[in-house]
Amino acid sequence: MEVPRHWRLKQQRYALVGEVCPHCEGKIFPPRDVCPHCGGEAKTPYTFSGKGTVYSYTIMHDAPAGYDENVPYTVALVKLEEGPMVTAQLTDLDEQGVQIGMPVEMVTRRIRQDGDERGLLVYGYKFRPMIAGAR
Amino acid sequence: MRDVFITGIGQVPVGEHWEVSLRSLAARAMLAALHQAEGLRPQALFVGNLLAPVLSHQANLAALLIDNAGLDGIEGHLVEAGEASGAAALHSAFLAIASGWVESALVVGVEKVTDYIGSGVELALAETEDADYETAQGLTLSGLAGLVMQRYLHEYGVERQALGVFPTLMHANAVHNPNAMFRKAIRREAYAKAEMISDPVNLFDMAPYADGAAAVLLSSRAAIPAGFAQPLVRISGSALVTDRLALHDRADPLAFDAARLSVERACRMAGILPGEVNLFELSDTFSIYAALSLEAAGFAPTGRAAQLAEQGEFALNGRMPINTLGGMKARGNPIGAAGVYQVLEAVLQLRGQAGANQIAHAQRALVQMLAGPASTAVTHVLERVS
Ligand SMILES: [Zn+2]
């Protein structure tokens, strides 16, 4: 199992840590080596608020291996309030379901269970509907 | 740069070839292409494949396929660009001839998906996404298409059922293609009732993955003997453009910039405008991608591709026929081989060998293959040499 990889990504996955560009102050998530706004090198960590809105979504009925325990599940493009967009599962959805533009906030949940080799559990960010008035 | 011509084509029918191995699938297409080429022999092989290392546990594919097909000793390359692997292999072969490196180069796209049973194929395909930030969230290629389609419907106020025009058209076009996987027309009622895969993407919006192999031989003018029997087709434009890999990193996920730019560059190279082609073989791996490809190429205003398709603009007798032999949806999607099938089908049209679906007086074709939501786009302009 890819333990080093999960360990390496834990800051991003547990705390939504991206980067702020030291040259143009652009906020970057997921982290990248070169700022997409100005082309400068980016490496200053920045923790995102975890608040955003749904830009688009899809309801997955056909899950790949390791993701089948929650079928059907919803994956969204979430536009973070700081600007970047992130791909994440939605959780805690009520019967109203999802709408484009819906405010959401980040939570940490189990994302995947590997059936093989001791069944490693992978945790990371998901987003849930923002409770009305909590903003 | 030297002119590049297509001097041989070969294909196996797309489908489930349980009894045929990866190497034999490829060899059948390769030998068929060479058989057409009247003794022309390649000095290099370019292989387009995506899944062999994962599904067949076979890497080093160029050496294997050269060896198995009896082309001992020639130069070999594997080109991988997701679902656009075959088209990217063709682009590389084009560069090898145009630059003067070799006189003839064989391109083979091959994919063997039936060596593996279960959800492993979807997961292997999802490796063409950003593994850390897309695949890790349980997103498959159909999920990506779902994200794009949902936003498209929202932004342009298009009804979900409207996109059913594309699979319906593809199935109608495949009826007369003996190499197609599904040669049966479908009705719109069936589309409306199809089960959801990645809502709003349903089963009919998604091209079926299948085994396949297709090959084309490219040659320089100097290599072609006098009195060559096949009608000659020239590759007059070839462009490969990449975009941000992850959908979430794009300023406008509906823009398909790589698709647009590759059409612009290939057409500029060919000295034509996109509207001057007689047919467009596009990448309908998902219905929504057919719509966005048409819009990116300028054949439909944004948000209106399905509406124009409904009016018959992209049918065989329409203003700009698309996927004249059934496209990915009905011919089948042999993934890394798909881009070579498209080119081969365009060559059939330009040679006047497309049978019942022949486009009258076809002089030029535009051919485009995308990886996922156009993270890589490869576009070629083919031209009949009169
Ligand atoms: Zn910057």
C-alpha cells in the first residue's frame, strides 16, 4: 500500500493546506510548484478557510474499487472563498440534495478503504452543506 | 518540413476479443496496413496504448509488437497521452516523416480491456486524471464528464434529454460500419430511460470500452513508388495541445481550450479554415464532450451544439457530418487505439471507400481525439490528393 504517499499528502488532506504565492499573493490549492497566476515559484504554506460554494457536481452510481461502501456518492467541484476550486465528495446531504451555488464547508471524513493488505483507511477532506446563519 | 502521406490502413473490428491476445490484435492491424502498402516497409513503429502495463502487465510494448510482427530491429516508441494515446502516436510518426528522420513509419493503436474482469478498468482509466486530487476523491472518467455536463446544463439552460441526440446519431451512423461494435439504431425513448452512471451522465452518454487495434502507415513522397494503387491522402495539419490536467484548475471547465487551440493550429498548418473540411471525426467518449468539441471547433455557438444536431446539421447529409462511421459511442471506444480508428475512418471517406456512409466528394477531414475533458487534444487535417 502507498503509505508514504498518504503521509506526504496529509497536510493537504486533513487541513486543506495549500500555498500563498510570495510574489503575487495568489492563493493556490492544490499546491503546485509554480504559481498559476504569475509564474513565480510557490512554496509558502497557506491554510484555507474550508468555506466555498458548489460549482458543479455529479452523483456517482458506478464506483471504482475501494470507494463502493458509500454508493451512490456525490463528487463536487467546490469553489473556495479564497478563489481556487477543489474536487471533493459531499457529505451530510439531506433530502434537499445538492444545487449549484450551494454554500458548503470542509470536514474530515473517511474517503476510502482498501480491501487489500490490512485494509488501510484513507481520511481526508469532504464538504457538507453550511448550516444556515453560520457564516 | 516534408509532406506526409497515408499509404496503408488496417483495423480489427472493435469488440470483445476474448480469444485474441494484445500482441495478436496489434499484429492483425499492422499486417493489414502493410499489406495495402505494396511493399513499403517502415523504419519506425509508434504505438498508442494506455492500459497494457496495468491490465495485461505488459510494458515495453514497442519492442514486443515489432518482434511479434516480424519487423525485427526497427526503431520503436510507445506514446501515452491518456485516451488520446493513438492520436498522439500518429502525431509523433508525422514528425518523424516530416522531419526527414525516416521515410515510412507505422502507427498502431491497440487496447486490450477484456484481459481484466471487474471494476479495475474504470480505476485504471481514472489514473489518467490527477491521482492525488481527482482520482483520490473517487472520481472516474465518467464522473469528470458528469461534472462538466451538470455545469453545462446549468450555465446554458440546456435540458438533459437534449444531449441524447448525439448517441442516437452515432448509432445511426454505425449501422453500415462492419467494424463497429453496435450496428443497431437506438430510439430517444431508450436514452430517456437509461440508467445513471455518473448523474447526469447515463449509460447511453458513455462510449463502451472495448478491445481494438488499428494501424496506419505514413510515408514521405520520395518513398511512394510510381503508380501506387491506393488513392493518396496527405496529412496537411497536425497539432497536439495540453491543458491543465485537473478540471478544477481551469479558469473555465467548459472552455476546452486545448480542443480549440489544436483545431486552430492544425488548420493554420493546413492553410484552411475549419469550415473548409467536409467531415469532422470528433471525440464522443461522452455525449457532452461531443457537444463541447463542436463548440470549441467553432461549428456551434456555445451551449447550442445539441440544438444544431437536432436540426440535422451534423448528420451524414448535414452541413458538417460528424463521426460518419459511428464514433466512440457505436463503433466502440478502444481507448488508446481510438485516435487511430478515427483517422482510418477519415481515410476511408477521403479515398471514397466508406460504403453506404460515403460523404459525396469528401476532400478534407478534420480529426480530433481528446484525453478526458480535453486535458490533451490532438487534431489532424487530412486531405485527398487529386
Ligand atoms: Zn504568483
